[in-house]
Amino acid sequence: MNIYRYPVKALIFDYIRSGLGVLVPIALMLFTDLLPVVFYILAGLVLLFGIYGVRTALRQATLLSVDGNGVRQEGPLGGLLNREIRWADLRDFRLRYYSTRRDGKGGWMQLVLRATDGSEGHGSNGPIRLDSNLPGFDDIVRQVYEMARDHGLANDPASAANLTAMGLGSDDPAVQPTVSSPAPPNDAALPS
Amino acid sequence: MFTYFTHRVLVMIPTLLVISVITFIIIQLPPGDYLSNQMAELIASGDRAAIEKLAFLRQEFGLDKPMLEQYAAWLGIWPGNNGFSGILQGNLGWSFEYNLPVGEVVGDRLFLSLVLNFTTMLFVYAVSFPIGVYTAVRQYSFGDHAMTFIGYIGLATPNFLLALILLFLAKKHFGVSIGGLMDEQFIDQDMSWGKFVSICEHMVVPVIVIGTSGTAGMIRRLRANLLDELQKQYVTTARAKGLTNRKLLLKYPLRMALNPFVADIGNLLPQMISGSAIVAVVMSLPTSGPMLVSALQSQDQYLAGSFLLFLAALTVVGMFVSDLALAALDPRIRLGAEASK
């Protein structure tokens, strides 16, 4: 079993973002007289970045374990964030890439795993989301990809392109719906 | 997506700040200011009382202070002569040319500009989307050729010429008065049903004029993108599997083809705003364009600065919406981009 967790080093910029996003609007709200609409916008920013900070802290306290049976997420808050997805129940996985730069560089990836409805009842009600600043992210993606391929799961074009960018799935027609390829082997790989 | 949203907001705020700094510097770049220009004229005419009044105004509005302090006071993050009284407090400054607060000078112009440009954007999307899809799906049909022809005319016709033609037709066939965004009796009146109807009637021509070239360009882009997607192997495979044309079209090709369409939201807004300034002059529209040109010419710095900041904010918000839509629609790594794994 492999255990993964977000180290502080990986989350430091998220904490800085959150701190800036909370402190600067609060300073403006405290030390200047503001138009009501500006005040509410700044209050919204404080709320947004406050949630972002709490979320970052929760991620830091979350443990992720991956083994031959599936993926398990153990978080704080009395098990509220605990999730478990067995490979056999994996229904959908999506690999997203986000970048705030116009040239698309310097971004990050997010892996979202969803299980069949029954499996989501194992102490969880939602998907597992992992960001690429998690050490070992590449290994997890590779493992998930191999499991998904073995179970005949199809990807959407965005996930397929992102997998290819990571050096996965380039020779697999099931994950390459947007390039010339032989007909997919089963219905699951088709757009439907 | 939440992380992306938060990061994108964090990028947007400094962008707005940098734009406001650049705007302020550009306005200040020409030598002197509105008051010093006036003072030169008054010194030449020897009007002592007026010179003293201008000197008082210079001090009152902090024009004798360093540029950085003027900027901070204008933005409202530094106390000026009247404490915190800048844009963040709702005070857009003083228009020297009109001798009134900028807020009063601008009046409904910013709002009307916003309404006009937003309506134009809706027009562009509402018209170009179905036509773009139709011309791609029915490639080389009569409808495709007809729409392509109309599209080229739209791209090639200068806006001011189209404005004059449509104004003439609107007056002749529908009795809509020429110029303006409402009938004369409603100017400076509170909003009423009659005024609203009048604004809607007068907005038809400017919306078509400003939106035509954008619509034509958008149709061409959507058609090209969709045709590109429809040629791909997965579409052929899906067809062979018996998927209906409509279902197939909506599932992936259309979604993929929408990317540049969505990405254009951010570019469309500034293009329309700059295009609408010329149309506004031709059609005597009470929008921000003509007044901005006048304010820049006379170095009415707070008036020009407020307009520029408003337009920049619109553009930044447009880009923000466009980026969010694009990230939701197609979160794919682009060619040449590298993920930080």
C-alpha cells in the first residue's frame, strides 16, 4: 500500500494566496470608507479566500492510500471527508488541466475519481479529487489509468489529451477518441 | 474548478490594479494638465481672479502632489484633501471641462454603453451560433453559400456606412428617429415604460451595426472548427455504430468546436467597445465613446481615467468569464504547454 499526503511545501503558495486574498480586502474594509457595493464585493473575496484557506488546511491533513483494491482518502472532521473507491467500482475518471496563463503554461492537473453509486456509500458521498502538487501524483494517475483500461472505461477527449501529455495512452484507441484510430473495441469507448 | 476560480480571481485583481496604474500614467504623460493649459491662456489674457481660482483648484484636487499620491487618492486607498474619497468610495473625481463631478457628467452613459455592448454580444452569439452550426453541417448547400456570402458582406462593409444605411431604412419604414438611443422627450427623464420601449427601438440599429462584423467573423470560425471536428475518425466510428446525427453532433464535435467560440468572449468585448466608439459618433449615441475621445483630447484626466478604467474592467471581466467557460468546457493541456507534475 502506498501512502500519499500533501506536504506543507507543496501547499505553501496556496496558503500565501489565501492569506493575501483575506488580508488585503480586510485591510481595505477596515481602514477606508467604501461604497457599499465595493464593501460587499470585498466581503465576498474574504469569504472566497477564507474557504480556499480552510480547504488547503484540510488537504494538508488528508491522507491518501492506494493499493491493489482501490483508493482511500482519510481526512479530518471526524471522517466527514473520508472516501473509498474500489477499482472494481470505478465508474469514471477525469484528468483536468488548468492554467491561469494565456499561453497555457505553468498550470496544474486535477484527477477526479468517481465510483458507482453503491460504492460511494462506503463512508463517502462524493468523488476523490487530487491535484498534481501531491507528491506521487504521476504514479497514481498511471495506476488509475491502467485500472480503468483493464475495466474498459472510456475517457472524454480532454482527459485523453492530458493522459497523452503525461505519456499515457498514446497507443490506446480507447483513450484517443479525437485522433485517427481503429474502431474502439467496445461500446464504452464510443461517444454516446 | 474551485481552485481554478480562486486562482483566476487572484490574477484578475492585480491585473485591474496594473491597468489602473497604466491608465493613470498614460493620462498624466502629456506635459501639463487641464488646469495648467487653462492657466496659460488666462495668463495671456491677464485675468488675475481666474488665475487665482485655478491655482486654488490645483491645490484642491491635489494636482500639485506627486503622481503616486494623486493615483492613490484617485483610487481611494490614500486620503486626499477630503479624506478617503476616490473610486472605491464611489467618487470618480471632478471633470474640469464640464466643471461637474464625473459621476454627474457621465450620467447614464456608462450604463447605456454597458447595455448596448452586452446586447450586441448577445446578438452576435444568438445569430452566429445557429448559422455557424448550420453552415458546417450543411456544407456547400445553398444555405451555406448564402450565409457565407452574407458573412463576407458583413465583414467587408464599414460600420459607419452600414449605420447610415440602416438609419435611413429605420426612419423610412419604421419611423424611428435618427440618432441617439431614445426619443428626445425621454432624455434626462427617469426610467419609464415609454423610455424603455424607446431605448429598445433605438437600440436595434446600433446593435446590428456594431455586431455585424463580429457575427460574420464568429460564423466563419465556428464553421471552420466544426468542419474540422466532423472530419475526425471518432465521428465516423460513432456514425458506423448507429448514433443519430443530432446526438453525435451535440456530444463531442460541437463541444470541441465551441472552444474558440467561448474564448472569443474576452476579445469580443474590447473589440466591440472600440468599434462602438466610432459608431456612437456617427449615430450620435449617448454612450461613453464620444465623451472619452473628447476627455482625452482636453486632458480632462479624471473623466478620461474613469472611462478607461471602466472599459478595462469590462474587458478583464469578459476575459475572466471566457477563461472560466473555457476551463469548464475543455480543461485540456495545450500543445507546447507543460503541466507542473
